[in-house]
Amino acid sequence: MGVPWQFVSDSGTEDFYADIYYGGDIEFNARLIIVPCRFSVHWSRLQMIEQDGLVFLDFEGKSPYNFLKSEGIGSKIIISCDLIFTVFSLLTGKLEQGLKKNRWDIHNIQDFALYKWNLMHLPIVDSYALFMKSIFQSSIQFLPKWPENKRFAVILSHDVDYPEMIRWIEAIRYSFQKRKISLAKIRDILHGEESFWRFTNWTELETANRLKSSFYFTAIKGNLLRYLFIAPDPFYNVGKYNFLTIAEHLKNEGFEIGLHSSFKAFQSEDKFRMEKSHLEHTFRIKITGNRHHYWHINHDRPFDTSLIHQNLGFIYDSSVVMEKHSGFRYGICSPFTFFHPDLQSELSVIQLAPSLMDDHLFGHSKHCSFPSYKEHIDSLLGAVHKYEGMLVVDYHVRVFNETLFPGWANSYRYLISRLSEYGGFYNTTASELADYWKTRSKLIESQSIS
Ligand SMILES: [Zn+2]
């Protein structure tokens, strides 16, 4: 929300007042009263109710019920739904408990509560923050969310999974994917006329539109056997001349290079550390940002993965998203940090949760109801604009290849054109945005009294 806080306890005196009161006494002298859950939570009976422009998660089976009561303009507002617990359950991944995953730990999206309620494109946490801001905006000065009073933020990024085409695999893939196959195209693929080495296509397109992005490279080299039986890691070697050259290009042009940590990286802090230092040493850079290949973190204890990031000196991670559907997996489109329950403290690593991946619009489009990628992108952009949030986008380097990924680069061009129509957004590299958010948070904290 952008405002310092002070926690106070009821002094018992008659004129005691708090802006926000979190408790069961609805007679309390406060502007906003949030009534906590009183009973044990029944996750299986959890319901979603939309009222007065807000979404409420009914943990207690109260509905039908009037969750929001207002005693008139400028007077007390009582919310009989535990917004604090809702935010807690979203930002700790509690809503995902028990969700089935496949052999690569990819969630079964059909069973996910936010998907079932059609809320993947609604950042519930941000909607509560804006609602609370609206209550206090006449009496409290809020710190702007983004630099230069921009309305929303956009982070563009590219995972480097498969930038060197294995020709025979792609020739076979092309033959099976297409209804109408062109023999000339197959010959081009086999003769190396088609390429996944598309770095400069992205940097030129972005530079022409005055945009910056981040590229995530994997430091360890996988292979086909490992891919089939152990972990689906990329096959390239970042120490090769063409990778060193492209890394220089990215650095010189002001793009960020981050680590695309391997599939099992989060399972061993030492191996993870080796990946980071290998990439730093090879590219002669300091790396502050990470994204997990396959978004593969400890899904049940994401704060454990975040603690490893903190120990390794990362400023941010960008891995909290659902593979099979775009949107806000943790119900938030702002940067946030994890709380570690064992340490009983907040972790320092900023979460820049992606909300759109290229494959959401194509390979996984069967899981959504948008007629085309245009409506899909419009829906996400509309949400981020409305809730003054952050859109984190991930397009793989190879998908600029029109033969094997027809229309994919065009969907990115469409996104850029829609962004320029909106205007008024903050774009920088993920690393710089994380730095900005850290500074802003410290400023707010320094004026707060816990
Ligand atoms: Zn990847």
C-alpha cells in the first residue's frame, strides 16, 4: 500500500482509536474492522463469494452472508471475512495444498481453487490493498508504488532453454506437428537454415521499442539420457564462444543476465551455489537474479527455496507461476517476500512472480477460454493496469523461429503494441526493479513501528 504502520494494543480507554482493527469486537472504535476466522478452517469446503467488487474466501461456511457492511460515507466499515488470513493463505501457497503434480512436478491446474473459480487473472491481494487505500486516501499520504508515478510495471524476460537446434529432433517434431508439411522446410531444418539462436531478434525488437529485458542462462550442461531419466535440463555449454559473445552483446546493450537454475538446483544448496558461481565466472558478471527451469522450486515449502536464494546472495527470484495457466498463482501482482515459519522471520529475496509465459498462449491454451492470444493478453494487461501491479513476461529465446513456433513472436509484438497504447508503465530489468522495490520497502519500514 505504501504507508508506514504501527501495531498498537487496545489500551482499554474509552477514546482509544485505530485505523484498522483486526478482532471480533465490531463495536471497536476503528475506521476499518476486519473480523478474524473464529473456527477451524475447512479447506475442502472453501467457497468464493463476490460482493461489492471484492472477492471473499469464505473459510467458515458463512455464506450466504453480507461480508461487507458500511455505516455510511466516511464512517466505519466492517468486513466479516478474514482478509488477513486470506492473504496469508495466498502468499504461503496454502491454497495449493494437496494439488496433484506430474513427474516433472507440474500442477494439475484443473483442481486448483483459483482456476476453478476463474480467478487466475484477479490479483486478490492487490485488490484488497487498493480497497484499503481507497478508505484512507483522504487522511493518509501514500508513497507512490512505481517510479515517476507510473501506473504499472512491466518486466520482460527470456529463458534460454534450447538456443542450439538439434536438427533431426526438430525435423521429426515439425513433421508430426504440422498437418501440411513442407519438404523444403524439413530440408532447411536438416541443413541448418532454421535456427533457435534468436537473441538479437529479441534485443532488436525491444531496443526499437525502448524496452529492457532479462535473459536467464543455465550453467550446467544436460544431455538426452539425463533428460529422459533424471532431469529435463538444457543441453548447451555456456563456456562456448558463441555464448560468450552473446553474453557480451547483452551486457553492452544494457540487458540483464540471470541464472536459469537447473531442474534439481533447489535440492542442494552447494550444487546451486556452483551453478551461480560457474555462470558468474564464465560470463564475468555478478548475478543477482534467478529463475528455476520448469518453475521447479520446493512447491510445498517455497520459503525453503527462498532461504537458499538468500544464502546464495540473490536479490530476487522469478519462478512463482503455474505452468499450465497464465495469471497470479499466489493472488498477487506486486513484488513480495516469503516469511520463513521455522526462522520466524521475513526473507530478503524479492519475488517477481511471472504471470505470462509464451506457452500459456499456445501449448496450454486449451486450459483457458480466450478465443485467441489477443484476448488472453488483453485480460492480463487489463488486470495489471486496473490493480496498478506488475506484469512479468517470459518468452523463450527459440520461439522467435516462425517455422516451428508460428505466431509466437507475433503475440509478443501484439503485447508490445498494447503496452504502447496503455503507456504510463515502468519498464526496466528485473534486477533494477527488485532494487527499487527493496529501497521503497526499507523506506516504509524505517518509518514503521512494529
Ligand atoms: Zn527453462
